Amino acid sequence: MFAQNTLSLDSIISIIKANNPELKVYQERMKSQDALVSGASAWMAPMLGIGTFMTPYNNFSRAGNQQDGSIMLVAEQKIANKSKIRANEAYLKAQSNITAQLNAESFNDLRALARSNYYDVLTIEKSINYLSKNLLVLQNLKKLSEIRYTYNKAGLAQIYSMQAKIYEIENQITSAKANLEIGKIKLNTLMNRDKYLDFQIDTALSFKTYIIQNNLNETVNNRSSIKLVNEQINSINLENKMIATEAKPEFSVQFNHMQTYNTVNPNQFSLMGSLSIPIAPWAAKSYQSKLKANQFEVAAMQFQKENVTNNLLGLIATQQKHLMHMQMELDTYKDKILPTMQKSYEVLLLNYQENKEELTTVLTAFKELNDSELVYLMKLNEYYQTLTEYERNVEQ
């Protein structure tokens, strides 16, 4: 995959999805959280103990058959409450859902960053093509002026002025090539590969128009940022169910075996069951305060969701209007302004070749055309950057 010379935007995004280490962090974290679920049904470990039972202090100073008391072996097991196990399991399962939405949000950010850098590289390459074409025109025009100079039909100052413009465009090309390399380094970094690995992008990419989202509420509700808040709220609700199980009693069984120190007294045992009473007022305060705190937290997150939704709806609506006007402006540049300026320049150049126009007038028209072409590319990049943010806000 890395050996190919030309990379489309979709292929770069696919490589990022497969190789970017930021996404791998979330993927491994989800595996970790899923692994915890299998342990949710575990019981408490059994307790074993050993000690003495009803043994006098001076017991071991007596003869063996006169010793009292016993050595006691203790085994205790808490019996797991099934409702607690189910609540804990559901809560643990919800954690990986939160991480999955964090992963989706992170991928959405990386995808937007990849698009932004890709469009930067695309417009830079287009500007290099524009500048290279204009450089060739200037060089040919300079040669023509030098020939005309030998016949006293062109001024030396005009030739020097033209040479200065050639240097200026060469400098612009050098700067653009440096920015092109920087853009490729950024893309290589996102793809997690050799930062200086060269590649070509698909410069034949057609002009991309934005897609109007008619049902903005549905679009926003499908966003990973909104789903993340929903999963966090669900997690807190499941945590509340888990906390509520603390009000349920817990059972435990204890078995004691007493082995007497002499052979006269019989061995003894005891079997005891115990039951916790968590609804006692002094014990209930703990889980009741947790439940109340989580209820406030859920309310806060509902307002957070409302705030995020409101901001996204406003932002998307604003970006749609902005993109519509930017597209109209680009169409005007492409269909009217640039063709008209190109024709004006060509007419002036023809008049100059026929000795009907001054070179300075031709150079002024050429500079205006060159500047307008670069302004068009700048506006095109602004459009693509706005489109990138728009797509980031409407995509999952």
C-alpha cells in the first residue's frame, strides 16, 4: 500500500484508520474493558482461618489428657448476590461503548485533519502549476522583448522589470514547493509512516460540492459526540442500578471445626449463616448519597447534550450558508472574472506584438491575471477548509 506513487484522499483516510496510533489506543482500551466483563460474575474468595477455641492460658503447662480447649479451623464464604452480578456486568459492558464513541470522535477529527492537509497540498500543487505556466509566459515575453530591444522597439528598463517579475515568481514557486513538502510530512505523520516518504496526490480531483443536510436534528443525533454523551448518561444510569443493589442483603456461610487437645473431650463444629442489613439508616447513607450525586450528574450531562446539540445545529446551519456563498463566489471567479482577465491580457499581448501597446500595460494585465488566479486558489482552499469542518460536524 505504501509503495504506490499516487494516493487518493480515500486511500489516505483508510491508511490512517488502520495505522494511526491514536486510534490503536482506543482499540486496545476497548479490549481491556471487554476483558473485565468476564470477571463480573466472580465470587469473593473464600476465607480460611486457624486459631484456638476456649483454651485456658495455662493450658499447655498441663498434662496432655488434662488440657482443655481446641484448635479451631475456620472456613467462610460470601454468597454472591445475582442481581449485583448482573448490574456490575451491565455497567462494565457500557464502558467499552463509551470508548468506542471516543474512538469514533477521534477518527472523525483525524479524518478532518487529513482532508484539511490534503486540500492544502492540492491547492499548493495547483498554484505551482499556475505559477510555472506564468513563469514560462514571462520568460518567452522577455525573450521577445530582448529581440525587440535590438531593433530599438523595447526599453532596457522594461526588460529588467520583467526579469524582476521572473525572479518574484520563481521565489513564489520555491516557497510553494516548501509548503508542499510540509503538507506531505503532515499527511505521512497522520498515516504513521516515514515522514519524508514522497508520494503524489490525485490532482484530478473534481470540485467537491457540499451536500445540504435537510434533517439537521437527525444528523446531529447521529454524531459521535452526541452518542458519546448518551453512552455516558447510560453508564451513569447503569452505575445507579449497581449502587441500588447495595441495598440488597448479602449472605455468608461460616463453618468452624474444633479439634480438642485431649482425647477425652469430643471434637466439635459450628455452622453459621449471616445476613447483612444494608437498609440500616447509618449504613444506607453511603449508597443513597451516591445515587443522589449521580442523579445531579445525569441532569448536568443532559444539559451538556442540549448545549452541544444547539451549538452544532447553529454551526452547521451557518456553514451551509457560508459554503453556498463561497461556491457562488468561486463560480463567478472561474466562469467570469478569470476568463475575462485572460482575454484582456491576450488582447493586450497581441497589440504589443503588433506594436500597438506598451510592455508596461501588458505586464500590468499579466500581474493582475496572475494575482487573480492565486486569489482564486486561496478562495478555493478556504472553501475546502470550510467544507472539511462542515463534513466533520455532519459525519458520524
